[in-house]
Amino acid sequence: MFLEGLREAIELLLSFDRELYGIIGLSLFISLLATLTAGALGVLSGILISVTNFRGKRLLKKLIFTFMGIPPVVLGLVVLLVLAGPLSNMNLLFTRTAMYTAQTLLVYPIITGSIIITSEKTQQKVLETATTLGASRNNKLMLLIAETKPFILLSIILGFSRAISEVGAVMLVGGNIRGETRVMTTFIALNTSMGNYGASIAMGLILLVIAFLIHTTIARFRSDFYD
Amino acid sequence: MIEFKELQVTYPEFTLSFEDDAFPKNKVTFVTGRNGVGKTSFLKAIGKLLPYRGNIRYEGFATYHFQEPILFNRTVRENALYPIKIRKLDCADFEDKLKRYASILHIDHLLDRQAKELSSGEKMKASLLRSILFAPEIVLLDEPTTHLDLESIDQLTMLIKTLKPTTTFVIVSHNRAFIEALSDHVYHIGGKYVHR
């Protein structure tokens, strides 16, 4: 069955099916946009949280670390309840905006949490050293960004990896509508349940290629950092 | 001159008390004492890196040099020029001094090398170079001979002698030969703890 599915998958990929490539494009677009939004917010807030002392900092960090591991389907449920409840007049449920929102909320704590951990643990001495050399608060912030650069890129890539491979949240808030909110993961889930293994394998292969590219990039940054 | 009175550093479990003294300007003062008596805490308090009680008075900027220094992820030259850049001074004005001090420490051939590629002794020297290049009035060195071989300790001694006319040094060290070669004044910490 697998070999037959694989043959079907190759045929489908080579046919340059418009729907198939539309789904791939939409997946990449939404995941990228969500990662960039979460990345910009996460890097900034992660560094600010790590260099600033304020009341409730420990609790906030605990919350962020907890949300780093939130099951996507739970987050999807929360977003669905909010969009179907208090924000129902905005008609966002089962739209691409809803999927983008869910993915951004999913990725944000991953990026923020990673930045906090690396900034606090690894960069503590960097900040102390900068203080001994007379660095101002702004100097230290710029230095911390420069010193954490490999970690920033790494956490953003990890965030994208989480977004592109996620299925539960986008299924709940996007509704897996053909031509509208269907992405690679929900496509695989639907076709597998219908017994269309060839289509599922084709999409799975593409996801694997993307995962391979992501992890090759991560490996490069990791070796850069640990040199 | 560095003057301090009724200086205390408080930790959750205990308070360290330091005898009043005044360290002479543009001289080398060594801080001695057993392990754990609070030499590093004393030096950090002088550098205003730790909260303290009492009075500390001096003029100018005091830089504290860590026992295990951290170099930034850039070249040795860029590390050394970092304090110059953040003070918005012209780096070109410091190029001669940079080469001279690097040559005394025998790291002039490493200036364009990435800091992460250096050995621990070379890192120590590069970090010392960064701490003195911007000409701070006071330099607080916490066990600077750690990671240095005998030849490198002689180079550091030479560098401190070169800078002494314009710089006040306060150094924590256990190295007797290093102390004898440079010492103008010794401040001994006996370990006056006030337990809570």
C-alpha cells in the first residue's frame, strides 16, 4: 500500500496540481507570518523580561514556560471559544486570520521562553561584564541582542517548525475548508481518514523536506554557536 | 584615592564587615585573606556592583575585572575597543595604545582573531586589555593571574607598572611573587562576619 501511495504521490507532485501547491503555499504563508509576528514580539519581550526586574516576573516566566508546552488543540479550543463567543461579531472563525492568530499564540511563548532562558542563563555574565565597562542600559540591550543572535535565529526556526507541523489548532479554528483554510497538516488528516493515502504521502513528503531544511538550518546555527 | 568607612556587604545568611582604610591614588593595593573571607565581595562593592552599606569615595570610573572573564562574541580588537565605542570616542585614537599594550601582553598577533578561538590564558589577557585600554581611573582585578603561566604573569606585571602612573589598581591575589613585584599597599581581610 505504501509503495502504491508513494507512486501516486510522485505523480501528484509532478502534475503540479494547483490545489496541492495552493495548500503548500497557504501553509508556508500562514506559518511564516505567524512566526515573524511571534518572533518580533517574542524576541523583544523575552529580552526585556530577562533584563528588567519587576513585581510578578517569576509568575510571568512560569506562565510563559507553561504555555511553551501547551497542546495545540487546547489552544485552538480557547481561540475558538473566544472567536465564537466574545468576538463573534468580527466573523473571524474558520478564516485564515483565525489560523494566523492561533499559530501566533502557539509560537509566541516558544520564542519568548527560549529567549528568556538563554538570555538569563548564558548572558548574565555578559551583562555584568558590560556593566563593569560602563555600558548604559541601551548599550547592554544592544549587546545582548548581538550576543544572543544565534539563539534568536534558533528560536525563530524552532517556532516556525512548530507552526508548520501543527494540526490541532488550525483544524479547530480554520475548519479545514477546501480552497480557503486547508493547509498541509489538515489536508493529510482529512485524506488519510478518507483512505487517499497517495495524496497524504505526497503532502507528507513535502512536510518532511521542509522539516529536513529546517533542521539542517538549526544544525548550522547550533554548530556556529557551540564553536 | 579610594576611601571607605563602615563598609558592609549583606547576604541573606550573613553580613561581611570591612575595616576602614584608604587606598593611595595611582598605586597598587593588594587585597589578601583566606578563601571565603569576602575578597571578591569587597572588590565588587568598591566597583559598586554589589549593594553595600557604609561609605565608599573615589573620583573617576572604577572597572571590575572578573576572575573568570567573559569575552564578547567578536574579535579581540573589537572586544578591546568596546568600552571606547560605547563612550562614543574615536577608536583610531586608541590604535597605538592598543598595539602597545597588546604587545606587552604578547597578544598583538591575536588582535584580529575571534575571541572564542583563544585559549583560557589568552582570553584572560584579551579581557585585561579590554579593561585597561579605555584608561579607567581605577582598575579592580580579581585574581588576574588565574590561567596565566609565569611568563604571562611577568607580562601582566610589566603592563601594570606601565599604567601605574595614571591608574589606581586594587588587586585580589594569592600569588606571592606577583604581590611582591607590585605591591605599594596591602589590605588584609581577616574575615569579620556578623551572622544573622
